Amino acid sequence: MRFLTDRKRAVGMGASKTGTEHHWSMQMSSIALIVLVPLFVFTTGWIIGEPYEEVVAYYSRPFPAIVAALTFAVGMMHFKNGAQMAIEDYVHGLAGRLTIIAVTLLAYTIAAVSIFALIRLAL
């Protein structure tokens, strides 16, 4: 073992080879949310407090519906990835794995329910 270089000792001991992909995913979803959140606020802000019939008519147009659906989907994926990174850093073992599964299920459920509700509202 003493004949091994520092590099040889470190091979295989690093990250799980997904750190760069995770970081890139977070950066891309952050950039997407920088654009989507103001669009969502400006398109949804006009309809808050209006009667149900006007809301249905508003979301049956494609632009507000697409902006809302993209915001829900990208926001929940960003939440899932960020929460997963935090859990991997601070919760270890079986509890960590179960917590990551629970957060992933929560994020997918929220995204699916919100997009389903939007589709029901738009159609």
C-alpha cells in the first residue's frame, strides 16, 4: 500500500459520480424559474379574487395554462433536487434513504395534482 500514489489511493473514494449532473440540473432549473416565476406572478395576479367562471375562461387560454404548468413542474423538480442534496448531506443510513423517497414522492404528487387541477380547470 505504501507504493501507491495519492491519486491511486483516492480513485473510487470520491463522490458517487452524480454531483456534476445534480449541480447542472439545479442550475438549469434555477434559470428556468428566474423566467417562469415572474411570468406566473404576472399572469396569475390578474385573476386572483375573480369569480370561478372568469378563472375557467382565463385558464382555458393556452399561455396562462402553459406558464402555470411549467412553473409547477419545474418548481417541484427544483424542490426535489434541493431537498435531496440537503438530506444527503445531513441524514445518513436508512433514515436518509427513506426521507429521500418520501420527499421525491411528495414532489411528484404535488406536481401531478397541481397539473391535473390545472387541466381540469382549463378543459
